[in-house]
Amino acid sequence: MNDTEKMSPKYSYLFVVISSMFSASLIISNIVAVKLVNVFGLVVPAAIIIFPISYIFGDILTEVYGYRKARQVIWLGFFCNLLAVIMLWLGQILPPASFWDAQAAYERILGHTPRILAASFIAYLVGEFVNSFVLSKMKMATKGRWLWTRTIGSTLVGEGLDSCVFMTLAFAGIIPLSGLLNAIVTQWLVKTAYETIFTPLTYLVVGFLKRREGIDTYDYETKFNPFIIVE
């Protein structure tokens, strides 16, 4: 832990805001993902409009506050999403009012199969932790220079693994191999392009937070075990 990190508040309101936006974008993306949309001839889940934002916030957390804090927020996002899924499931199994005729619609839109849920949760953890790990390691290797290389580089690896793990676990044996590979590559490229387009905004937010918080964390002494929540 460097001196600037020791002198900074444990949790600032800005850290809480970024963490909340991270969790919110994750939960929203999992709800809207049930709809498939056609974007310039590409069929992708509607979550494509917001899920990459969670990676942008993940990059900001790691870049400014370090892997330790990012790890806590990744797990917070996981449990917030798990709570949302449980509540949606409870809402589904509760007996509907006699005059309410939208039970089938509720189940179709908000009901999730166990296989899809498991694939989503595993892919999220793999992708987010790898993204944070790669960015942190690249920051130390570059001594904090060339932010764009690590935001885009970490996204290439993290989003690639996320797409690969999710599509494979969720649809292997259902979608032909060629279609599966095409879907993985398409989502990977679209998500990476999203990150690239928003790189100037990431620069602005990171610069603002570093100045406002008086912190620029390097993870030289950090343990990168994703299962250590408090270090």
C-alpha cells in the first residue's frame, strides 16, 4: 500500500458513486439482456448498450483505487445481482392476483433458466476479475503511462473471456459450433469497440478522480487472489 493510499479516506462519496453505478449497470444489463436486437445487421442482446459500461467503471475503480477496492466492488456487484435474481424469482412464484393476467409475460421476460444464470454469474466473475488484474499489472509495467493501452487491453482480455465463457456454458450443444463462435467474436468486438469509443471519457473521469481524491494507487504489494475480500 503506497503512502497516498494510506492517507486517503477508506471510502469517499465518489467511490460510493462509482461503485453504485458499476452495480446498477450490471443489474440493468442482466434484465434487458432478454431482448435480442438487430444493430447494423448484427443480432446481439440489448444489454450490449449498457453491459460494457460496467467494464468502464471497473477500469476506473482499478486505475484510481487499485485492485483491492475493485475486488470488493466486483463481489458487491455479484451479490447485488444475485439478490435481484432471487427477488425476481420470488415475484414469479408468488400466486398472482385473480385479475392480473400477465403471469406468462412476467415468466417469459423475467424468468431465467438455471443454465443461463449459472453461465452469466461465472462469466461475470471471470471477465471482471481478469479485466481488473490485467489493468493493474499493465499499470505497474508502464509506470502509469498510456492509460488507453491498459483500458483497451484489459477489455480485450476480460470481455473476450466473458463472451467466451458465457456463450459456451449457456449455449453449447444448442447453437451449432460455427454460430457459437460467430456470436462470441461479434460480442467481443462490439464490446471492445464500445470501450475504445468511450476512452476519452474514461480519461476525463480518471483524471478528475485522481485530482479530487488525491490518490493514484499502484498494486505493488497487493495479493491478486480474487477470493480475498478483505486484505
